[in-house]
Amino acid sequence: MNQVYIIVDMQNDFIDGALGTAEAPAIIPRIEALLQAAKKDESNTTDFIFTQDTHTEDYLDTQEGRKLPIPHCIRDTKGWQICKALLPYSLFATVLEKPAFASTDLVEETAPYDRIVLMGLCTDICVIANALLLKAYFPEKEIAVVRDCCAGATVAGHEEALRAMERCQIDII
């Protein structure tokens, strides 16, 4: 089976920066372990796609900026960069910059895969947005989210998002 891991927005601003949470750093070693195992497993073909939330200096003038007036993931800043521990994996992956919660580019990038597995930040915003987008485009593909490799903006938001995705027939593993 060919599969793709989508690592959503594992950027400094969501870990220990402007929108960081206490839970976010804890998922880094779990994601890294999954990526290492996938690279070593010769029986499966697993590719990686990293999404990278990307804003410009005029962020506060955007709809998102007006509703969430906390500048974050401004292109070419430290907060925009993928965290140091996962950066080496992004070097041989597809990296998709996205100006909003979900990336429509994922549709084309994931079309060849039988199984799509998502992990990253934030469960209740960008992970759920991308998972639901992919499920809408590919209702018959196996789409999964790794519970312990995600963290939400809040713990309650994380749990609510997982339940919502499960109700939409996204596997929570």
C-alpha cells in the first residue's frame, strides 16, 4: 500500500511561539518516531508532505488576522520555520505553503496515494480543515489522523475535533 504522511504546521510559532501551547512540544518526538519508522520500513511506500502556515506582514489586514489578531508564521521569520527536530525530514518531502487553514494543493499532491495519514498542529483548526477537505475530495480513500501526534489550541478543542473527524468517517488512530 502506498501512503503519505501529512505533517501539518509543525512550525515554531505553534509550538513555543506566538500561538504555542503546553501540549505542542510533546508531540514532536512522537511524530519524529513515526517518520523514522516509515523511512526504515521497506515494505511500505510512505512519502511525506509538510504544510507550512504562511502569512505576510499584512496579516492583521486579512480576515484571519481580524478574527485572530495574533501575528504568526510570517514568512521568513523564526516562527514560520518548521521545528528543528522535524526539519531534516522536510528536506526530502514536499513542502506546501498555505495562506489559510487548509491547502487545496493537498488534493493534487495526495491523489496517487491509497492511504492519507495526518498529524500536527492544531487539531481543532488546520488538522481538521485539511482532513475534511481531503475526505470531501476522496470519500473512498482511507484517511486517518494520529491522535497522539496532534495537539489542539486547547485540550478540549483537540478532543472535540477528533470526535468531529471520526463522525465524518476519518479514522482516528
